[in-house]
Amino acid sequence: MRLKDKICLVTGAAQGIGAATVAKFAAEGAVVIGCDRRPGSVPGAAAMHAVDVTKRNEVDALVAAVLAAHGRIDVLVNNAGITKDARLVKMTLEQFDAVIDVNLRGVFHLSQAVAPHMVERGAGVILNASSVVGLYGNYGQTNYAASKFGVIGFTKTWSRELGPKGVRVNAVAPGFVDTPILATVPDKVLAQMRSQVPLGRLARPEEIANVYAFLASDEASYINGTVIEVSGGMTV
């Protein structure tokens, strides 16, 4: 098993890619702690915590609880994210701020809270959720694109800062993924999305989780500062 006995913390773990990542990591032998604003029960999770990643006091309490229970955090997956789409001329400040707070500030909070403990041990992996939108932009997603571009900037910077300390930092940039967030999308729009992908379909959440599992494992021990696009070739 790739992740045997590794202590892994996954944000946004209640559904979609986060829940698939919890299940995959657990299947690979990891002890997985998940968090979400509405955590519920997630198969494979050793524990689930109710945490708002935009609130630093909640993040610090989560990290302290995991360290108290397990003594270390080997892998952090910054998966939590939201969308609030609108064209530039229609986007409200509330929409902009909400997405930046979760998708960018949340990643900063978790990583800053966890990194010192990884550095102290001289080992660790931080994995960040970007998006193809963070590579190429997308109509109606000023806030989301900015946040996911920012996550790439975090990844590149932290890989330089933390790499010499034994901590690897990488990002995954999914394309269109079949998650609950698409439940309200009309069939016509879903068909159009599929038509943009050479493989002719949306990704399954577990296909993104598989990439996280590889990057978290020792098999990826020389991969640092990389953004891996998992999009079925939609940007070819």
C-alpha cells in the first residue's frame, strides 16, 4: 500500500473529489482525517471535523487536534473550494470575496498551520487543488480563476521555500469532474462540456484522487513544484 500508516489531512472532504480522496488514501493504508463545513460521515475517514477553512482559529484547532491524536501530519490535501460565478460586470464583491476566502485564504491558513510541523520533522507533502481554469481562465469565473491561479503561485513558491526542508508541494489541475456541484447544470450544458474533452466524458472524482495518491506517495519523491493537469486532454 502506497500510503501505509501515513497521517493525511483532507479539506473539503464531505463529497466529490474530497470524499473520493479520503476513500483512496484509506485504501492505500493511510489514516485519513477529513474536514468540511458540514462534515457528515465519509467512508474511509478515521475522523471528520467541522471546520471553516476561512477561520484561522478553527484551522489551528483542527491541526492541534490531529497532532495531539497522531503526533504528526504527513500529507495535507488542500481540496476545499467553492464557485460563485458571474461575468466581471455582474460579479458582486460578496461573490468575489467568498471564493477568494475559501479557495485561496483557506489554502494559506491550512498550509501555514501545518508546514512548521513538517519542516520540524524534515518530511511532508502538501497538495493543492488548482484547476484548468487556473491555467487558462474561463468565462464568468473571474474570482475562481484568480483563486486557482493564486494556488499555483502558492505551489511554486512553497516548493522553493519548503523543498530544501524535505517538504514537497505540488498541485493538481482538474478539468470537468462529475461531482455534486454539477447537479443543477442543464443537460445541454453538460453535453457541451463533454464535447470539449477528447475523451468524450467528464472525469470521475476517483480519477483525481488517484493522482493525489500518487503525488502523496514515495513514488513521487522527486516531484516538487509541479502542476499536473487532469482534464482528459481538454486543453490540447
